[in-house]
Amino acid sequence: MSTHLYAAPPVEPVVKSAAKSTSIGKRQAVQIVKKEYPGQVLKVKEKDSHFKVRVLQSQGHVIDLNVNKTDGKVKKDND
């Protein structure tokens, strides 16, 4: 009886890319906005790079804010 050994083909290691950016979710975007702009969140829309958050402030003003998905920075929407 003879035994034959065969080498298995090389297997590429599975490596998770460190370059993959982490992004915040809708809930986190709302929490960030509420800290900086107290009021009632009326609407949240997800865009490619940011969340658009509409807030009703206590003085009756409605403001639109953009929350960057990558870093969580908030900017007023100038639309």
C-alpha cells in the first residue's frame, strides 16, 4: 500500500481592512444633534455621506442640520 501526499493550494489569509471607515448610525446622529441643538427631532433622512436632521427648537424655529456619517460633525444645512 502506498501513501501519496499532496500539497494543498495556497490559501489567502482573511485580513480585515483597517482602511474601512466606521460610520455612525441614525440613533447616534440624533443623540449628537440633541446635545448641540435641544428640541424635538422631526425628521431624519439618510444621505450618502451624512444624515439630514430636522429639529423643532423650543423658540418655534425649525432648523435643518447635516451630521457627517464618518466623524459625527454637525453643520447647519444652507438649503
